[in-house]
Amino acid sequence: MNVGRVGRAATAGGVVAAAQGSAPRAALGCGIGWVPDGSRSSAAVRAGTGPGEGLQTAGRRPSRSVPRRVGAALVVAALAGGALAAAATEPPGVQPGNSSILVVVPSAADDRLAPAREAVAFWNDRLAELGVETRFAEPRLAVGSPVERTLENYARQVAQRATHLPAGDAEPPPPAALVALDADVVLLLSRQDILSFTWPLPRVSPPRYLVVIRRVRGPYRTDPMVTKHVVAHELGHALGLDHNAEPHTLMCGPCQPLTAEPDATGFLPLTDGDRARLVELHGR
């Protein structure tokens, strides 16, 4: 099925991600944030650590003198960081075919746009290598869209209540303004310093996802290496991948950021299990 056919009233921007259907499971907080007391949030603790938006090591902030190759490792801490299970069922990911992405962004000058496009290109290259049908279309932008406030409110609700949200038919419906967006994946480059996550839209068919990328405040706020890994990790969830047990990979959870290193693609590597899962879900 071509996921790109999903959508109603088109809006300029945003990214709609394919979702799970009746029993959504959130991959929340795949970017660990700092909290005042030096501990991780309960959401991140539950999910482990992964590449991306923040790093927690033995209760201390990482030194800014950490080698550049560890930039991707920092990504790891945020990526695998917070996949929270709102339900036990694993989402199948976007369906085979061309999947549209709508990026909702506060400003055309947002420094996360270029890394986000790089993450999309990374996945298209990997999917082509695997010989599967699925591709992400060129992301469309919605800059300063009126729907942004609604998405931000929903993102905050999900981030704050994910572990307590009922699953299946009891799951609260997503906002009508989000469902109406003409995209398979809605990628919100959020103004908020909340957990990054991938959220399957409940009771929406074909399946679609909301992917939220936090606005990091701190020393790694404008690090494109971190941002591109966070986005790539979250899009991996939208493709149907779960966290794996390999601490130096893109879909790690938990991760070992200080010893992780990108491969020739410029990203942390996929595992053989990740590749097999993509072929299983998206076909050859």
C-alpha cells in the first residue's frame, strides 16, 4: 500500500509518520534531556539511553572536550533514550511505497532542517540497498503553520503522560488538525525541550506517525551530528524498527555513547537484525 496516499486538507509543513493502528506504542524520549538534579527523567530511565539530544554518564554532564567522533555517540544517548511502551504491540511502521513527510517547523532558518533532510536521505539510501519498495518522499515544509500550536500541545501531552495513556480503543484520539494533515509522517521540529519521540496515531488507517524532535537547550543545541542521528533514529521507529541490544548502533537502547562511532555513511550503523526486519516489513 502506498502510504503517501493518506491525507486530507494539505498544509504547508510538518511530517506525518506511519503509525501502528489500534494498539499504538510510543517510542518516546529517544533523546535524553537533562534534569536539574542530574538524574534522567523516569521516561528515559524506563527506556534506557540512546543516541541523540543529550547524554547522561554517571550523573555528570559530558565534557565539552569529548572527541568529535563521539558526537554521534551523544546522539546515541538521545536516540535509544526513551522508547516508552504505551502498549505491548510493536507498530508495523509505514507501509511499502512512497511515504510522504510533512515537516512542521517554527522558522525556515531552523538549524534542524538540514540534519533532518540528511536523515531522510540516509534512510532512502539504506532502503534502496535492501531492494525494498519503501522510500520517504522529499520532505515538505510547513513554516509557522497555524497547526503548530495544536501539535505542540499534543506533543507535550504525549510526552508527559505516555506511560499512563491507555492503549487500543481507550487511547485518546489525536487532534483533528493532525489527522487532517496530508502526510504519512508528520515531523514536528518542536519549540519545546521535551523528549523526542515517535508516536503512532491511534485509530488512524492507514497507519501514520507523529515524530517530535525536541529543541535542545545546552552545549549540543546546534550540533548537526546529534540532530541527524536523533531524527534518523525516530524515523527508524516509523519504519517499524524497535530498539536493539547493540549499544553502538543507530537503533540502540540502551547505548554506549562515549565509544560509539559512525560508519562510512556518516551515521551509526544498522544491525543485521534491523536490515532483516526492514525486508520483512517492506518486502523486496
